[in-house]
Amino acid sequence: MTILTEKIFSEIGENLYTAVLDNGMKVYLIPKNDFQESCGMLVVNFGSLDNKFTQNGKVRNYEEGIAHFLEHKLFELENGQDVSEIFTNAGANSNAFTTFDKTCFYFSTADNLSENLALLQHFVSDTAFTEESIEREKSIIGQEIDMYQDDADYRLYQGILENLYPKTALAQDIAGTQDSVAKISVNDLKENHEVFYSPQEMALLVVGNFDKDVIFEQIQDIQKGNVKDVHHLERQKLIYEPVVPQKSVQMEVVQPKLAIGLRGPALSVGMSTLRQELILRIFFAMILGWTSKHYQELYENGQIDDSFDFEVEVYENFQFLIISLDTPTPIAMATNLRQYLDKVAQSSDLEDLSNEHFEIVKKELYGDFFKSLDSIENLSAQFINHLSDEETYLAVPKILATLTFEEVLNIGTEFVAKSDATEFTILPK
């Protein structure tokens, strides 16, 4: 029988229990007995980047958006019933989402954890697709794609990704395009389900008020009947084409929207994505965050407002920074910000890059982490982002404690210096 491994995080008062079941599924349990609510999240290693792969030596190519399509269709049972209704009847809120590298199905409930957890594991394990239901879903997803394309903030984000990673799946909407969705077949969906909805490609996270031994025994009993042949899977490598330096489109917006993107180099083999993300979040908060002198000057001069934001994304095969804002002077602001980033790359002798500022920003990240522990949904969402690392999200305080100003400075300035930059603007019609 598989044994749970306990890891104690005494500095934050949390315990994590992990196991790899005989069928290959990974299990993560975080009991929080002072909470009334519990959350279950099933993570499948199947995202928008996985439409091309090699399985057991055979190359397979599928349409963009197939992972997202499959996420939608699994909620429909053979009798046409929506799984969401069953969760609701069992006292749970449920949903799902697809990202670049994963598909996640989840629920939260104050009661009936065992019943909902069993449903979560069962409904994704089988397919009930028909030609009629697939064609109906194509229309629904097509409407979803159109809706997102009409959202200026989403279009800004997607546009900067298109510039940063041209001719890759990253440059496409996670849901695909109207053309790609129209070409997806029942057979395509079933083949991808067979490959990716295998226990070896899955992880199950449970957070909340429960008895770990009872829940783990239930999970093992359910997964005993979910055994598939082990397969060797090679995902497509991300090809780094030259970035598109600049692009603009027109939409129905009140004032222009600007995004500046930096595409960093791929991470070194074995580098922790969690540690890298924390380092970059600290570094860019120091030079672009609300505590930075540069931010305060721009804000006080009326050059930026509360729309100004930056986002750092770190994955095993790619990492990027996106700065976004609404501005009446996109050309001037793009010049200002890019010149400032060039200055950062050329010299670390800036007022904002000080050990004192480093400690202030690091304390802010500590605060964000401990705040996330008070929300089961937030904790679950953060935890699944770094399942490929040996260090889980609960190790954030320990990692922060080991970070030095010199390490953050060196890695941050190297990221800026070696990055390829681009900008994307949405202009009023």
C-alpha cells in the first residue's frame, strides 16, 4: 500500500502530505482543520502548448485549442447532463480552466467533500462525445473566442504574446481560433483524452477541513480501477523566433492601451521556477512597483494611473515580463519605460536598487504569501503552479529567507540585459 509522506512547515504552521499512487497519479493533501470549507483540484498536464507531441516515438499533430475543447466537453455526461449541476446538487461550486501547460478541474464545498471528490475523479476519466454534441460545442467555443477578442485588456495581453513568441502556440488564444476549433473531430478528442487523461499525467490536490487518512484511503480506492499503460511522451520544444518589435491595432477604447514585453532566455536545466519567479517579482517590484521612485515620479506627474501593472510569468521552457497601462501618450510612455529598462540593464547603480528597498519588497511578498494561506481557493491556485518543482508553494517563506540582494540584483539585471523587447498598442478607432 502506498504511504503518505509528511512534510512539516513549522515556520508557517502547515503540513503537506504527498504520495505517488501505483497508477502514477500524484496526490497532495493540505489539511486545514480551522477552516469550514474544502477544495479539490485535479490537474492534468495538458495545456494549449501540447497540440504537437511525440508518443512512444510517433509524432502527433492536432489543432490549436484542443486542450480547452476537451475541458469543455468532459463536463457533459453520456445522458447529456452537465456535471456542474451534479456538483451543485452535492453542495459544491465547480469550474475548470486551461492554461499554457495544464487543465484544472476544481470544486469547493463546506459539506460532502468525499462525494464531490469522488465525482471530480470519475467524470474526467471517460468520454461521452457524439458528432452532434461536438458540433454544438464548436459554436459555443466560437462565441467565447469572439467575446475575448472583443475584450481590449485580453487583446492587449494576447497581442504582446504574439509579438514575443511568433509562430508558436503561445501566440494563439488558449481556446484556439475559429478555424482550428472547426477542424477538431471526435476522434481527435478521444485520442488526446487517452494520452493526457492518464494517471501518470495527473495530480490531485485537496485542501481544507478533512481527515487526511480517510481522504487518502478514498482516493486510493477510486484510483485502483484507473490504470492505464505507461507511455513515453515528448512535448514539442518552443522555438524562439525573432520577436515582432512593434505592433498596433484599433479597437473601441476610450484611450490607448500599451503593453511592453520582455522575453527572457529559457531557464537553465534544474532551475526552480518558483525561486526564479520570486527573484524576478522582487526585482521588478523594486524598479517598477509602487514603492519605487520611478513609479512615484510617473504617478505624481500624471503619466501613469492605477491601470499601470506588471506581470512576471516563469515556466520551465519560457519566461517573460509584461508591463501594461492605459495612457493618452503611448509612444512617449513606451520610450520612457524602455529607456529606463535599458538604464537598468546597463547599470545597477540606481536608487531603487538598494538593500533597504530589497528588504521592503521582500516583506511585502511575505505578507502576500501569508494572506494567501487564509483563502483555500487562493492557496490551491498558487500551489498547482509549481508542481514540477521539488519545492512547493509552501516553501515560499524558506526561499525568501535564503534570497540575497546580490542574487536578486544579478539575476534581475541579467534578465533585462538578455531579454528581447517588444511593444503592442491598442489605439481608439
